[in-house]
Amino acid sequence: MWLDLLFPPTCLGCGALRPQESLCPACAAATGTLPSPEALPEVWAELPYDGAWAGALHQLKYRGQLAFAGPLGRRLGCSPVFAEPWDALVPVPLHWRRRWRRGFNQVELLLRAATARRPDLRGRVVPALLQRVRAGPPQATLPAQARAEAVTGAFRVPMRRRSAVAGRRMLLVDDVVTTGATLAAARAALEEAGASAVAAVALLRAL
């Protein structure tokens, strides 16, 4: 495709040209690995939150380097969990104040790239199904034992959206999973609204 000519595949760590989007041998050697694309209880994670993968996501989230959303999102789209018959793909939302400061929700950008070449999936991306109604400190700044408490009750499904959730299969999408507290809280909100099944996928998992 013409996009591949304008933006050829490169190593996300050092920028070296590659036959396909991946890490070069040197960057891969400096990055940990998951034993396999791994499922926690109802949470699928594709890659380790380490090395070049973590660095690329940090550039996207905290430095506004939006060019990283494409290759990271396309790698997310390789997860086999997207082949399941989900009724909706739901990016984990940011609180409106954090989104306003950042200017974007990085998960929405990743999901847009993940589904760009999948017309069957693009129509299932529904960001407005879930809202974050309670702000809090970034999960990465909290000790593990405090993370669940920080996000308990932080999400809800708006009343006008509940008919789109009830009885349907939902796939939550996030950028990073560590303890799973954020995804658990988001899942609880969808289940409370009547979803028949809720699972989750993240691009990266903390080792």
C-alpha cells in the first residue's frame, strides 16, 4: 500500500528499516519477553512492558509522538482475541480532565490503527459506551495494593448507552495491564449494565 511507501516498517527502538514492523535483533535482545501472548484471567496481553515497546508507548502517551500509534496499534491488532465475535470493542476511557490535558486518548489511537485494515472491526469500536467518572492519580504512580481502591467505581455506562450493552459481548482494550485493577473496574461497569460477556486485551503487560 502507498502508506507503506510513505511510512516504511522500522524498528520501534532504533528506527532501523525492517522487512516488517518489529524490533531489530539488538533492540529485541534488550527487551524482555512474555512466555507467549498470554492471558491473565480474561485479560489477553500481547507484549512485555519493557525495553523498546515500553519506550515507544511512553513517547506516544507522555510526549505526544503520535507517529508511534500506528505501528503499536497494528501490533495490537495481531492479537487473536480480535477474531472472536465481539459486539463492541471498547477502549478504556480517560477522565475528561486528563484527556483534555493530553489532547487524546492513546487507547483510542491504538484501536483505530489496530482496526484500520479490518472493515469488519472498525464499525464495532464504540468509545462512548464507557465513561470514567472519577479521576485519580495515574495507576503507575500507586503501589499495587492501592490500585484497586483507586479505580473502584471509577467507570460507568451512561443510561442512554445501556441498551447497546445489555446482552452483548464486550471486548475492553487498554494500552498496559499491570495488576489488572483498571480493567477489572471497567469490566464491572459493563457487567452491571447487563453485558453478557466481557473480556479484555492490552498491548503490553508489565513483567
